[in-house]
Amino acid sequence: MSLEVETRDCGSLTDAELDELAAMGGAFGIGPVSKAKDEWVLFTSARIDGKIHGFTFSTLERIGGTPCVLLGMMSVKKTAKRDMVLKGLMGEAYHRALMAFPDEDVVVGSRFASAAGLEAFKSLTELIPRPSHRAVGEERAWGKRLARRFGVESSYDDQSFTVKVNAQSGFLDHETLKPEKIDADVAAQFATATKAKSGVVIVHGWTMAESLAKLGKH
């Protein structure tokens, strides 16, 4: 059993491949997947023995001069191998960031519908929001910048980092194998990000240059 991770331009995706992604069994149907193809730059697939087990739509860009990894949509198939798939997708994201922004600290941001997806960000530091931390002005400013970049600023609350409605067209779709280990205070941050209203929490963190050199090494 081998995991194969590949990144290419979103524009190269065929209709048949989009159908395959929509049929994978994750949170996204053909509509959101097709929209993501048009909105993002990079597409990363994770396959086990040739079968799709996860994918990411993302971009690498600078916001206000700061290098960023923006994960517009990620979905990991809910199998016993999903931890391996998540690690492969994030490792590829870090590798691309290292190639684009060598020797720089990088912001990584995405939308989350539940605390389970935060497993993807376990290698980052200074996660915002996080329990028992009062975000300062610059941290809140990053939340606003990311909300604008994700196209959800109209319903974004910069105090809770939450978009309460109509924001699940793209987010990090991953269910942890160990839900019992999710901290109750972390889970509480997602109380207003309800599925019924398609809410999300926008989370960002940092990888310092020295850490990125290790995380992104192939």
C-alpha cells in the first residue's frame, strides 16, 4: 500500500476528475468542487493504490508582503488511513511553501467547520484563535485579511473569528481518529459554526523558517 501525493495547476483538472473528487465521500459535491477549481491555483491529490483518498485546493501568495499558504478546500476520505493521507497533504503544502518562500516565516490559514480538522495544523505555532488567549490587534487583522481572501468577510465576526452563515463552500474537511482527545475548550470555539447555517471558524498559525525547512523537506 503506497501513498502518492501530486500537485498541479487547478486548470488541468478534467470533468471526469472533478466527478471523482465529488464521489470520494467527503463534504463536497460537484458544485463546490467545480467552483474551487476556478477560485484556487494549486490542486493536490493523495492516492492510495491509485484511488483518491484526499485532495486540496490551495494557493501560495503574499498578503501585505507576508508569505501565506491558503488552504481553500481540503477533504480527507474517512478511512482508517486518513491520518496518513492528512500528513501527506500537509507535507506537500509545506514543501510547496518551502520552495516558494525559502528562509521566511509563513502564515498558514484555512476555514474549519469543527475542531477535528485542527489536527492538520498541529505543527504550527501561535494558532489564532486558541483557548485562554486574547487575540491582539494584528492577530485580529489577520483574521479579517483571511476572511476577505476567502470571500466571506460580509458575515465575519472578528471577535470570535467565526463566519456564522454560508461559509462552507470550502473548508478543511477531516475527522480525527481520536475525537476523545479533542480539548473541550478548543471544541467550544466552534459552538457557533453550526452545520445548519454553514458556519466556519477561520484559523491561522505560523511556521517559522527553521520549522518549515523540516516540515517541507522531501
